[in-house]
Amino acid sequence: MNRGSETGRVILVTGAANGIGAAIATTAIARGHQVMLTDIDEKAVHALARHLGSRAAGFHLDVRDPAGWAKAFDAAEAKFGGVDVLVSNAGIIHTGNMRDLSLEQHRHVVEVNLLGTIAGFHTAIGRMTSQGRGHIITVCSMTSFLPLSGYATYGSTKHAVRAFHHSVAIEERSSPINFTIVHPPSTQTKMLEQEKADPSSVIAFAEKAHTPEEIAEVVVKAIDTKPIEVVFPPFAGRFQRVAGVFPWLMHRVLPHVEARGRRQRERLMKSETNPDTNTTVS
């Protein structure tokens, strides 16, 4: 077993079968790290781990299951040594306005996005404290700053994850653990495809979506630089963070932003239906 070092750490990534999580795992391995990829999609996460080679391993994890978290850490420790970095990335969305979603759908989002994050912290902090080192990176969302129509429960969980992350970081300020939270904007993942199919999610298309690889670069860089919080993209992210503080401003601005998102979504769908159409989405 090779324990993590300053140049090659042992990283456990949740939601790693595809999207941002897969890009983080791929980028981290390219930088010389060892990665335990975890996901609820067991077949996909093992397939990706095999593709990434000997410095990757896959493990089935439902982040809602505390016992599963302990087993995932055990597997990472047995394969690579103690986990140096937890990248808490797993998350889901059920698109639609609040009144149109079932209580079961609302509960599912809360259980995965918030309670799954809490369960991960609970396991990681005990393990990392015992080994005398650790870094928890939470992949959150720019929706953690913004009240947005079509994202009532999803955004609420991200607001809560941000508050939870920073509160625990303050509680653990004398511990050997570092804490970083990263807020991606709209990203080209399966979640964005889900949003594209639902007119209530047009706000996701108001700005150009970024690639998972762009977000992964930010996250993997944070392993070395250990920032407290990262908004992305830097300039627009800072503006959105401030705007979200003022509900009256959001009430005024959002109809215009939604109109832009609706136009962009329609152009995107048209270009996919008619691939010969010269349509640019930005």
C-alpha cells in the first residue's frame, strides 16, 4: 500500500461514474493521485475505474447509507492507504416547480444532496482525525447563493450544504483537516440534459454551460491550494453571490434571465433537431 503524499494523494470521489465526478477522477489520476471512485451505479463506476488503470478502483456507494460510507473508506484504505482527500460530489435533481413534484421526489433530493453529504462528513472526519491529516472538498453549486424558480428544493439543499460545510469547517478549525467548497455553474452533464427536457429549468441555459473537465481542473487544483471557497466562473460567480442576498433584486432580474434562458434552450433544441442549422448557443 502506498499512503498519500504531498505529490500523490489518495482521493475518494463520490458520484464518480460520470459527469463532474468522472472528470475529477480522471484529472486527479493524470496529476499522479490514486482515486477510489464511488457511485450508486456500480457497473458504470467499476467500468470507468478499470479504464483509468491501476491507480483507480471502483466501489458501489449510496451516499445515503452510513454503513456504505464506512465500507467505502475501508476499501480505499485497503487498496491505497488512508484517504487524504474526500471529494463530496454526488448529487441529484428532480426538475419541476415545487407544486409539480411529489413529496417523495422532494425527499429524495434532500436525502441525497444534504443527508448524503452529512453522512460523508461524519465518516471522513473521524477517519481523518485519527490519521492526523485530511481534506474535504465539497462540490456544491452556484444555486447555493440564489433563489431560483424551478430549483426550490435542489437550491435549498445546496444552500444547506454550504451552511453545513462552513459550520463544520469552523467547528474543526483546530483539527488536522482542511475544508474547501467549490460552486460550479451550469455544467454539461446528464443533469443538464434532464434540465433541457423540462421548460421549468430554462434558467440553466441563461449562460454558456461549462464542461466537466473545466470544473475538474478547479477541484484538483484545490487539492494543492486548499482555498476555503471557490465560485466559478470567478467574476460572474462573485456577482451572483452578491445578487442572491437581495430577494427584491432577484424578483426583478429573474424574468429577464429566464427569458434569455428560454431563447437559448429553444435554439439549442432546434440545432439538435436540425443539425444542419447554423445555430450558436452562448
